[in-house]
Amino acid sequence: MHFTYESSETDADLEQGDVLRKTPELVTLLKEFHPGFLREDYSHLLVITQSCDLVRREAGKCDVPYIELCAVRPLQKALERESKKFRRGILVQAEANSKRNWNNLKNFVERLLNNNNTEYFYLHEEAALGITASCAFLRLSVPLKIQEHYEALMQARVFSLEASFRAKLGWLVGNVYSRVGTPDWTDEVPAEEWSTMVESVLQENIFWLEDAQVKAAKKIPAPELEALNVEGLRAKLKAVAITKPKDEVINTVLSELEAEALIEPHLVNKARTRLQNAASLAVLFKGA
């Protein structure tokens, strides 16, 4: 089981950080009281009420009348919401992001995965528990009467957060001014694996365009743009050939040499290949 999770005892009281699946009984409750939570992309629910309020005391009653549950949705939904903040012009229509915003979104992903973003709580994929990479949307919550539905909620519980992560969830939900210490991913996995994971999240959940592709969109006639759907526009922009700065310089130099007859035509391609593979030029254009 993933280091952020732990198993729950079947008859144990509910706790903050319990993850619930949508059982037939829970679906019936949601249909009656919160039909909006029946959406397919709301895969699970996360208990965000404090654990101390969920303890069954005398006569099996709790101290609070309601239990608060928030929606668990695919990780991609959280990435999409954040990505929209950086979209302008053609990027809105293409539902894409420019590579110039890579670092901004990388920082967001790192904070998200380490649960340092007060909007979400990250839940890592665990096939054995039936959950994909997801986020609990902490501001997207609903109450249910605790006394009437306690047993149904217990039966829906799949697993719980590990103790330190339950505490972190409590800090996020309570919005207090102290930081609960939980292991960062870099404490649990090698740095290279962490970097690969962040890169994968960015590549798999966001449609990226190079600056040159974004600029090319400005040359597309308005009527043609209006006729394209998202997939059509993405395909058109991705088809734009990207010339790297180093290649632009090489092509310009070789064109000038050809124009002045300073290089024989049959040597142009050979010279181009030699310059493209030159280590000295690679250093000069590193990162460009």
C-alpha cells in the first residue's frame, strides 16, 4: 500500500481522511440530498470532518449533527483548472498551454503532490484500492446527517490516510497558521524518480505548444479559426514546423555563404550537419 495510506478496521469509527467509494447506498443518499455529486468524475468522497467529532459516544451518538464530505476527482481536473490561469488568445480556444509557462505549472504540480496547496489534497494512484491519481477538491463539499447515515458511510469506506497525512488534511481544511510535517515525496523516492513523476504529470495532463506554434496561430484567418474545433485546432498548430534558434543561425549563415559563392552547393548539407553536431555550438545555444 502507498506510504500515504493505511487500512481501516471494518467496525472502527469514521475518521477525517477516510476515503469512501460510491456504494449503492451512498448513491441513493446523494441522489436524494446532493444529486450534483453523482457526476461520473466524482469517483470517491473524502471525509473532512474532524475525527474527534466522529467518535460514537453514549448511545452511539456523535458530537456533531453532520459529517462533511468533499469530492474526489481525477488529477487532470485540478491541472486543467490551474492551466486556464495562463491561457490567453488562441490558447483558450485550443485548450492548450505555452511551454513558456512550464515552470509555473511545474511548481504547482510539486506543491500539489506534496499537499502544500490549500485547494486540494492529492491521492496517489493505488490499483489495489481502486483509485487512480486524484485530488480531493477541499472547497467542493456537502454535509450528510451523521446519525442517520453513519453505518452506510462506514460500509463505503475503502481506506484511510496515514496518520501524518490525516493531520495534514486537518491543517488544510482548518486553514490554521501552522504547518503539519508530512514526508515529502523526495524523502520517500529518489530525486530522479520524483523529477520523472512531475514531468509525467505535466506531459500527460496538459496539451503544450511551443511559442512558435502559438505565434503561427495569429496568421490563421479568423473564419478558418472559427470553423475549427479543439482537436482540429490542436492538430493544425502541432503541425507547425519548429525551427530552433541554433538551426535558424546555421541556415542563415549557410544561405549568406551560398549567396556570396563562398561555399560550393554540394557542401552545404555536409556543412549543415557538421555545424548541427558541433559541441561548441551546442554549448552556446544550451537551453535555447
